Amino acid sequence: MADSVLIIDDSEAVRERIIKTLEPLDLFARFYQAEDGLEGFKKLLAAPVDIILCDLEMPRMDGFKFLGMLKTRPEVADTPVIILTGNEDRELKLKGLEQGACDFLTKPFDAEELVARMKVHLKIKHLQDDLKRTNELLLELSNTDHLTGLFNRRYLIEALDKELQRSRRKDSMLAMIMLDLDHFKRINDTYGHIQGDVVLQKVALQLQKELRSYDIAARYGGEEFVAVLPDTNLKEAYMVADRIRLSIQGMHLAGSLSCERITASMGIAAFPSPHYDEIDGLLRAADEALYRAKEQGRNCLVVNDHESIVSFS
């Protein structure tokens, strides 16, 4: 088992007794020790653990201050803490529970009781970790297009709203590229939807390769994709879009698709604009530019700069 425990107590004898009690049970692979809350907090940040045993009364930083510090760091705030104390004061125990402790053990502690409580709280921790991973997976699935692995349209709209707000705050440009594969219906009709899906997946990979880690790539629907580029003006977005266009055009397909050459038409628009200040306006501007690209022969870029629409091929 890969679980680890941090024991914080100013008594070396107490720490050693705890370790001797727990070691034979194979509950933990690693034991960490600290003489007070400050040392314990530093060790916890360096090596997060699964559970903490913490004395209440210690020099420099006591158990209450340690619990308070724990809340300030999200990465360790959910670590279960069992307080060790020789004080029977009910108010102190209630204060500790209110500040985030999950349980109390009175010193001198009973070895069997210590083991039982550790097992209970480890089990709860594992269940919470499993639930957290499941929720993260569900969130990822709800935001992701199942075929391409890109973000889906729902996530795109949410992310775009945040990026527009950030653009307003920073007074910076935000560019959008709307991309549509040319004559994709013919691919599906000729080779079938399974081969069409292969093309979509390859295009998604090419799109991601040409974008920065903080850009947003999404499947907008069917064979249509959108890329959102923060802190990017129209000229810069054009250069990115042309790299994407050439990358898609240069894709090598295998099997029955080997003789096919895939191309894409793209519309580019940017925010802010005197003609719109919301998501719908930006999407319409990019879509209008994409429509012009289709009209002008496909496999080209059209930039909507608000005053005029300029095409490149």
C-alpha cells in the first residue's frame, strides 16, 4: 500500500510509539515526522500525505494554528487530521473539530483504538479520492467531444465567455478561427462514416499541434472546428490559421483514403470590435468570413476586420 502518514508531536517518544504501533500492520509505506506544526506544515507541502496525526500543544505552532494553515492551501486542505492531546477539555476538542480536525485521540493513547481510527479515516479518504476522480472524469467527459478529444461546443461557449471578460479587463485582443473541411460530405458518402471519423480525428490532431497550450480548440459541430486565441490580433491569427490550413492540406492518409487530399476553409474574426461586444457577434463575424471563404473557392482564409473582408489563399 502506498499510503503515507505525517506524525506531528514535540515528543520523540510519542512519535516512535506511534510508528512502532503502525509499522507491523502495513497500513503505510512512508512515515514522516515533525516536532511542531511549522515543521509539519513545511514537510506536508514538500510531500503531501494521506493522513496526519497532530499534537494539540506544541512550541512555535500548535495544533490549532496548524489546522488554520492547512485551510490556506487547497492542495492539502482535505487531508484528514486526527488530533492527539492529553487535555480532556471538551471546549478544546470542539474547537479543533470546528477548525477542521476529523477526530481526536487522548494521550496516552490505546494502540488498538489508534489503529481502528486510522483505518476508518483512511477508508473515508480513499472513498473521497475515488469520488473526486470520478467527478473530474465526468466533468472532462461533459466538456469533451467523444470523437476528436477536443472540447465540445458547450465548453467552448463557457470558455469563450471567460476569455471575452478577460480581454475586456486586460484591454487585449482575442482572435477566433472558424474552420470547415471542404467537401467533407463526399468523404462520408464515398468511404463511409468510419473513414470520415478518421479524417476528423486527424484534423483535430493537426489543429492541436499548431496551437499554444493555452489556446482553446473545439469541435463546433460536424466537420466544423473553432480555435480561440487569447492575446492575439488579426494578423497573428491569420499566420496561425495559415499554418493550420497547410498542415491539414499536407496530411497523409492511409488505406482507402491515401489518394485523398483534405483541405479546409477558414474565417477569422477578433474581439474587441465596434460592431459587437458579445459572444454571438464574434461567432457571427467568424462564420460570415468562413462563408466567404467557401464562396471564393475553398482552401483559403478570409479575415473579417469589421471594415472590410479580406481573403487569402
